[in-house]
Amino acid sequence: MRKAVLFFAAAFIFFSFSCTDFPDGEICPGSEVVARVDVGVTSSQEIGGGGRSILPSAFDGGGYEYYLFYIDTLSSSASGYSFYGTVSLSYISQTEATASVEFRPSVYRFVLYACPSHLSSPSENEAKSAAVLSGATIADIRSVRKILFYLDSASLSAKGTVSVDMDSSWAFPDGWDFSDGNASVTVGIYDKNTGKPVAVGTENPYRLSYPSDVSDALHLSGFSFGGAEIMPGAYDFIVRFANARLGTQYEWSDDITIVPNRTTSAEISVPNVIERIPSSPSSFSVSVSGANDDSDYYTAFFSWNDDADNETGFEIELADVSSWHSNLDGVMLMIPDVSDDASWDDTVSEPSYAGNDVNVYDEKSYSEYISHYYGYFGNSADFSPDSYSLKRNSTRARFFLQLGRRYIARIRSVGDAGKSAWVYGDFDSGGINVFRLSYMTDSGIVSSYESQSASGVPIDFPSSPLWKSWRVSSGTGEAYPVGDVGQPVPYTGHANLYLVGEYDASDDGSSAYDWADGDVILYGWGNAGGNVYFGGLSEDASGLSRLCDEGQFVSVSKSSVGTLRWELSPSAKSYSSVTLSIRKSTDDAPVYSQLWDTSTKVWTVDASSLDDGIYIATFSALSAAFPGKEFIFSAVVEITD
């Protein structure tokens, strides 16, 4: 990626409170107290490679002294922060460190300052004025064994300075004549939200002069840009090239970070952006959150890498393609693979699916959009209208999408010389989708929030009483497909689905597992080889298998049949186990009993091992849906010589 945002290297400080003299002379009890402090430190190291944000040099969390202050809130004599001392860190890594201090048990307010230079017994205000980073927290040392600091510059009022040296190695093209004042180059630091310049030196933006800043060879000569102090924060550093005669303007920009009590210095070789279309963004992705029962909308967070250095903003095109799929399960119309301009056009303009809603957001229209929704969602701690934008150097946007709709999106860079190619998100065939899945039971409404899946979203339902059927919406709508024992089939749609269950209170649902005629197949293997026909049974088309009915009588002659082979029909229920038991009608004890081989569901019985007489063949099945309940099927078999 081109630009790296501020990196917070988390340094963990473990404060070990042990029994010793406290600074005010009091002695703590004998138990050891350990508190954990999380310290964030900015870093100049570029993350992910290729980043080149302008950051203060040597700003990596090292080389600072950490000063700790406290207020004992339970002390009647406490009048302000007291200086504890300097906390010495032992770094485990760039993101982790340990230290130990000592306090007596009480409830404290703590503040920690990271300062770039040594201070001798500073007051809290002196440390704050000199600090680069600070963090504050409250901890009850009597019971809490961990406290957390997060250090940043948000609470600091000290300013930072800027010193940027610039040049270029390329020549201006024909028509850029600086001698008559028609061509110009300006450099400035601008507020990201308002776009207005901030005070730097005596002039901001600064207009380069000819021939000192722009040489006779029409290169940018080395010059320095800086001056007055600036409040901490992130700004846009912009170099603009204007040609009044040609009526054109181009810009190069980057993020610049101002840190308290630090100078942001850099040496920049400005690239040629004249008549150059900005590069496309990359890694365009989306994540979703915030779906709940109180709203019909959820939040979609778009992010991307800004790979351009001369964009003036971005465009995001968002299309509602819900019409590509029917509402109910069964007929699934998948979104085509939208990965280029042609497939996008085919999807959003397909005449068979009218109603696709397409909106293009640029910097201005997105600002209006996000400001509008700020009125609805502005109370959220992580949201303000300036937190997300399509302005230059931005890398994230936030949209509020409707539950039960399906969207696709694409993004491109916009610059003075034109617009980049569109970039498509790596979204699955369900697009961007969150739907509310609700079903009414006798105990109330159960809701969950899902995203469309080609394999379907399973619908969990109460196991007792067992639902026999489901209808959409109020219970008078169309029936929803069900599988075994009344279970709704997985939902492959994208629209909100609200089901009302219907069940028979007199039936616990186990009847769906009752044996049916034809669930058992009986084979006979003759002594002379080949299949044997049993009287009373009819052969199927293959002449091999016979379907048994409940209570059916089968006569088997041992002189012609050597082996009886029992098998479950493919249409039989999905039992968890089945046992075949064969007993003589005059006896209670079985002569054969065998749990099926689950891989074959087959029982083989040697007919010669059975004495002549009448036998009862009983199949006893169990189902995981109804533990402890047996499902019985039986047939009568006569064995003769």
C-alpha cells in the first residue's frame, strides 16, 4: 500500500505493588498487587511495505522517559496529582515492556507521560507540556490487579513543527512557462475535514518562486517548507501544479502527521503527476456489523489501499441487485461473478430483473450522505461525519444498508487528469447481504442475522413440541419447504424471512419415523445359486429384491434357500441404529439378534441354522431425535425343509 497510518506499538507495563515504604511514608499490607498498563506509542516504521506517510523521524517508542503521577481519591488531603517518579521500562519487544512500582491499596487516578527529554522532578503540568504522548486511568488497587494505560496525543495541547525539503528530478512539459507567471507550484498543509490550510510560517499555501524554487531548467529546486507550530493531528500535505494558460491543475499529496513537541521533517522527491491519471485502489473489501431487532439497517464498512499519490478523491458505486433472486427458498438465482466492467454492466442492466438501484458516491455526495445518517447514528462513540470519507488519502467509508437486500460495489480513484479503472470487491456470490431470519414459536419470536449462502442457512427450531409445518409471515402466507420431521429446509435466499410454525399438539412428531411398507427388502440365495422367489412376494424390475409389508408372511424352504439376506430400502428413514431380532413364535428368546453394520445396513442369516417352524423377524430402530423410543417393524417367516 502507498500510505501507512499511524502505528500504535503497544507497550505493556506491569506495575508490581509489593510491601514496602510508600512515597508518603505509609506501609502497604502484605499481599502483592499487580497492575497491567497498556501504553501506545507511535512508530515511524512503515507497515506493510511501500508506505510513505510523512511522520516525525525516530518516533518508535524508544528514547523517552515515562513520568507517573497519581491522586489517592480516598485521601482527604489529596489536592492534585503527585509525582511518583520515573518508570523504567524493560522492553520485551517493540510492543511489550515491563516495569514495577509500589503503592499501598487505595483507589487512584493515574496519568502517565512520555517525554522526549529528561525532566527533574516535574510537576504534572510541566510533564504534560513536554510530553509527546499521555494516558490516564482509574484503578482500585484494593481489589483490581490490573490497570490499563493507552497513550496517545489526544489530550495534549503542545504543538509540533514542520520542516520539509523538496525537489524533483523531472522536467516540466512544454507549455509550462514560469517566467510569465502563468505556471505555478504551491505547497500547503490542509485540514482533512474542512480542506482549509493550516498556519505554517507566514504563508500557507506557499507559492514557489521562479527562478529560486523552480530552476531555469524547470525542475523543482531544493527548498524548505515549514515555520510556525501546528496543533497535533493528521493533515493533507498537497503540492499543486497549475497552468493558467492551459487551464489545467494537478496535485500530489500525502498524509502528514503532527506530533506534540516534535518536528515532522522529511526530504521529498516529488513525482511527476502532470497529465497522469491516478492509480486504482487495491484490496477493496467490506465487513458488516450492527444488525439488530431495533432497526431495518446495518453498517457496511468499506476499506481499501490508496495506491495513488495524485488523487483528489474516490468514487464508490453501490448497486442493489436484490432482484437477482426470488424471495423463498428453492429457485436460487445466483449473482454472476462481478469482477470487471462487462460483468458489472450485465448484472445491473439485465432487463429480466428490473429494479436494480445504482448509486454513485463521490467526495461531495458521500459527505452529504454520511452527514444525513449522522443524525440517526451520531450518538455512536465510533462514528462522526468526518470519520469516513471519499476525500484524497482516505482509506475507508461507511454505508448503512437495508436488511434483506443484496448489494455489489466497486471503487476508483479520481484525479485532475481523469479517473482510474474500477476495482471490484472480492465478494462472494451472495454479494453484500445481511438478512433477518425470524420464526414464531409458542415461546416467542426467535431472530438471528445471517448472510446469503449457496448451501443455505440452517434454521434452528425447538425440538419439543416438534413443528409439523411452517408458513411465511402471518401464518396465512405460503408454505415453507420442510424436510424430515417438519424441520424447515436451509434458507438460500437473501430477503428477510419470518416463519410461523404450526404443529399438532397430539403428536410429538415421532410418527414421521414410523416404518412404512416397503422399508425392508428380503433376498433369498438358493442352495444351487441364484435368487429365490418367495411366495407372497413380488419381484421388482431387476427380479432380485422383494419389498416387505408390515406383518407379511413369507415361507422359506431350506431345500432351495441357503441364505436369507435382509436389507433396508433406500427410502427408509435415517435411523441412528436398527437391530434385527428373529425368534420362534413359541419362544421369547431370539435365535438371532444383530445390530446393523452401519456401512451396509444388511443382515445375513443362514437358513439351515433355523429349525422348522414359524419365526417373527422384528426390526427395532432408534432415532436421535427421540431418545429411548423404539420404532418397530415385523414380518412372519415360515421355515420348512
